[in-house]
Amino acid sequence: MGCMCCSPILLPSCTKVAITNRSQLSIYPESVINRNAFNAYQNIKKTSNLSSNNKQNTQLNTVGLKITKAVEKYFYEIKKPEVISNFNWEFILIEEDTLNAWCMPGGKIAVYTGILEITQNEDGMAAVMGHEIAHAVAKHSVERASQAALLNIGSTILDTALDGVLSSTTLDDYIVQLGLNLPYGRLQESEADYLGLIFMTLAGYNNQESIKVWERMEEANKGKEIPEFLSTHPTPGNRIKKIQQWIPEIDARYA
């Protein structure tokens, strides 16, 4: 999905993603999203089976802190500290076989123990953490909330014009029906891959390991894949191709 933010009417609400300079919609207050994310994260910590494995938790926090400090240093050096000024980084490891990790706004990150068979080492963990940290730095949640708010306004107007035809469905269903969410998710995922490579490189990790991470992910998901056009994420194969293209440029600029 292309950016919906840069029509003349909405230009004052457009911002730029750090480093990539992609225009994004930002009409939803970041402070509200961060506050809601903090509350949700606290609840997840209370209700999830948090890992007690000291070695794994140490690796997670070591990698997370090393990357976030490198990212903070970078933005201070280029005189853009506001990019990460509202972040309070926190990392948890959840005991679950899921091959996944996620990041809430404001820097609240969770990694599932299942993905450790994919990361395998500290550089592999850095590839995953760089990607999740990138989602936060790029303020993707703010962008998605702003898109949803804009679509909600549009669907309300359309619903009125159609005599309430849309009222029986949720906004999420409406977005899915229009086919708007899937390519938009892939755009953000690809951007997080690119920024994540930069961030792990800034922290001194071997960005070549990110290729191996996605090769292992591809192997783990063999026979379970769905067509990319039906997924919010690019396929591992497509991610590997892009990462291979990006690494020489990133090494030249950020290593």
C-alpha cells in the first residue's frame, strides 16, 4: 500500500522515517500510543511465562542494550536525538515455542524462546533485535494507528453514504476487505529489515549472520509458507535477496 499521508490536505501531518526518509502519516499522538503500550507490556509480563534461563536472558539484554546504545549514540552524533527521546527500552524473553519476536511502541520488546533455535548465536540475536528496534525507531505503530484513524474517518463517511452497509463489520475487517493492510505491512517489514541491518552494524555485530538467520527461518517454515501476496511479511527468500544487496552499502556507510 502506498503512503496515504502526502496529499496537500494532510502534508502538515506527514513526518519522515529516520534514515530512510520515507514519508509517513503521523496524526495519532505518540505519547498516547507509548502510554498504552507500556500498560499492555506490564500486563504481558504478569501473564506470560517469562524465561528464567540466565544465559539466554543475559544474551538478550546484552544484545538489546548494545544495539540501543549504538542507535542512541548515532542519532546524537547526527544531531537528531528527538528520534529516540521518548523511548524506555526493555527486553523480555517469553518461554514459548513460537518463532517470533515483537516490539511495542516506546521500545518494549519481547522475544520467544522458540526463535532461539533460529538465532543460534549473539550475531543472530542481533539480527532479530535490530529488526525489532527498527520498528520502534521508525515509529511504525504510530503510522499504523494514524492510517487506521484515517481509514476510520473515511469508512464512517462511506458508511453514511451507503446507508449503514459497513456498520455490521469491524474496521479491521473493512481494511482486510479493501486489501490495504497486507502490502503496507510488507513495506514496514522491509524497512525494518534495512534499518535493523544498519543498527546491528553500528553495534559492531556481523550483519552477514542476518542472511543465515533467514536461511534457517526458511528451512524451519518449509512446507508451511503462504503466498507472499497473502502475507504481511516478505518471504525469507525475498528478504535474503534484499539483505545481500544492502550489506555492501551499509558496510561502506555504517561499519
